[in-house]
Amino acid sequence: MSTLTIPISDENLSFLQDWTKENGMTPESFFAAHVDSLRRPKRSPIHPDVIRATGVIQFEGDPREAYLDHMEKKHA
């Protein structure tokens, strides 16, 4: 295992030590976990069913034109 020295302010080091202790880890394991996450392949795209469940609407076309068409039909 290798050692890395990272310059960090005393204030940030204190915060990091407190945060990692509260979350059941060490500063070393925190950095190791983040480096490991960078090595993982990109996650697969979100499944279309999940996107639909979130209420996010994917619209293809000109939204302004669709709105104007809708308003014209609504008030015709």
C-alpha cells in the first residue's frame, strides 16, 4: 500500500475527521472509496420506466408550437 500526502487546511482536516467519524469511516477510507468510485465504469442509463415514474416529461419537437396548438384547440 502506498502513502499519499495531501496538503489540507487545519479547518478542513478537522471537518473531515469529524464527518468521517460520524459516518463510521476514516479519512483514509473516505478518499479510497472516492478513488474506487472513479474507477467504476459509468453507470447504465436510467431505465425508461424509472424516468416515467419520476414525472419528468421527455418532449420531442417545439414546445412553444405544441403549446400554441393546444391553446388554439382548447379555445376554438
